Amino acid sequence: MADRTLYLIRHAQTRPTALPVETWPLSDLGLLQAQRLAGQPFWQDVHIICTSVEPKAIQTAQIVAERHDLPVEPSFDLRELRRPGDFVSDYEAAVREVLANPTASVNGWEPAGEAQTRVMTAIERLLMLHENETLAVVSHGLALTLYLAYLTDTQPTLDLWHSISFASAIQVDPDARQILNHFDI
């Protein structure tokens, strides 16, 4: 089998609302970030964009797809960790605690270990379904952190989570299980 390339994309910046976090849209800055992301040269190699079903991810994917005439395939299992709709004042501390306790439901959040299995299974399935295509996966900071930790056989850390900025892309070789490149806008 030829080497495959996979691009992991974090959605652009969001606009918090009074509604649950999984319904948040992109902010004005996020819309600009998605446009800049669409200008990255690697899109010429991408055949399909697979995206989380959350609006912020779909909006990011659609902006790129329209510019490059790419199909978009939503996948429910690419969503972020399930968590209560309450606003979290110290999100970084919550992420640290979730990553440190992968088998526990911290503050009502989906356990990181369960989310990692869900996201890994979803991406592996998409790679099998599109085995001769270059995929871009638009997802979320924690979901991508968990997948990258799985891929590189490391523990998910706060530093890894911090390294995945809004509207960034990470090029990986899923067969060699290694990170090839990182694109920040």
C-alpha cells in the first residue's frame, strides 16, 4: 500500500453563546481564520474533508470546501468530548484534569479514554473507506490531542493540546504513525 497522508485540522475560533458548547458557531475571527486556512497550499492534495458534526467544525470545513470544490463528509464520532453545557471558567484546568484521569468522568465530561477510542475508531474507519485518497479531518482540540497521542503511542498532555491552535493543520502519516508537518495560520 502506498503511503497515505492525513491532515488533522482543528476548527477555527468559536463565539461562545448561552447555548451548549457543542452548538457554538465560529466567531468573526474564526471566519477569518478559516479563510486563511483555506489558503494553505496542502489543500491541492486533499480529496475529501471529513468533519465533526458540531457547527464550528462544519463551518470551518465548508469554508475550505467551497474554495477548493471538495466534498464534505460529516462524522458524528469526530465530535469533541461530551460535556455538560455549563461554561467552564478555567478550561485549561479542566482539560488538565480530564487528560490526567483518562478512565474517569471528570466534572461530567466523557472519559478521555472512551473519547480516544471513539475518535481513533472513526478516523481509522474513514481511512479504510477512503484508502486511496488524502483526507482532511476537521475536529476539535481535545479530540485531536487524543488521536495524536494514540497515533504516536504517547500520553495525551496539556502541551500537546496547546500545540493544536485554532485553524491549524497537522500532516500525519497514519501508517508510519508519525507527524510530518504542522501548519499554523
